[in-house]
Amino acid sequence: MSDPESDVRGADWYGEDLSGQEHTGVAFSGVDLSETTDDGAVFTDCTFRDCRFNLSRHTEAAFVNCTFTGCSFFQAELTDCKLTGSTFERCTFDLMTVTRGDWSFVGLRGADLRRAVFAGTRLREADLTGARASGATLVNLDLSGAELHEADLGGADLRGSDLSTLDPRTVVLAGAQIDITQAVALVTALGLDVRPDAPD
């Protein structure tokens, strides 16, 4: 379905199947997308303001270079989705689950991800500056080049994620779960020289 209009306000799309739809440059405002299902829909250069994605299910969908402001993603599930270049401002992500997919260059500056799950997702060069992710599940992520300055990752499960560009002096890491490879990388980032045990 191509765009019939470029401005959609207050529409009730609750529970609709969005599969196969394509939208470019559309401004969505106050649209209820709760419990929608979506297999392969494509949204390009769209804006979403005060929209609800609660309990929605998206599979192999694309939200490319989109802007989300004041949107709710309560218990939303995104599987193998592409969100490259999209930005999120004042959005809520409680119990949102992201499985795989490409979120490179995404803007999540200051986002509250404490109750979110990201697994196997590509987040290359994503902006996570000041993100609040204490207790979050952030496993097997490609975070190469990601900006994590002043992020709170305390108590988060980070196992298997690429932390090669993380500066442990600029983030909160207390209680975070990491694996041995990550531990060595973080110790090295602190300037310590890891060597075998000293001889007797």
C-alpha cells in the first residue's frame, strides 16, 4: 500500500495487519498502532509523534531514517527489523524485545532501556550517550563504534556484546554481567597489562 496522504492524525489502527505496506515521508501523530502485526512493512523518512506501539509485533520490517517522539513501545517485539538512522526522543521501552536486526546509527540518547531486551542486534555507531540501561538485557550486540559516554549499564547483562570501544571510566558498570573476553578488554582499556601468573 503506497501513501494516500502525508499526514495521518489520530488514526485507530489497533490490531491491524500492516504487512507489506510502504510509507515514505509520512507524519504520524497520535496514531494507535497497539497490537498491530507487521511482516515486511517499510517506513522511510517518516515521523511518529505520540504514537502507541504497545504489544505490536514486527518481523523483517524497516523503519529507516524515521523519527519517534513521545512514543510507547510497551511489550513491543521487533524481530529481524531494520531501523538504521532512526532517532528516538522521550519514548518508553518497557518490556520491549528486540531480536537481531540492524539498528546501526540509531539515536537513543538518554533513552530509558532498563526494562528492554536487545539480543543479537547490530548497533554499530549507535548513539547511546547517557542511556539508562541498568538491569537491561543487552546480549550478543555489535556495539562497535557506538557512543556510550555516561551510559548507566550497572547490573545489565552484557555477555557476548562488543565492548571494544567502551571506555569503562565514562560509564557505570557496577554489577554488570560480562564474559571473560570482555573482562580482558575492559581491563586493557583501563591501561592495565594482563600477564600470566608470576613464577613461584
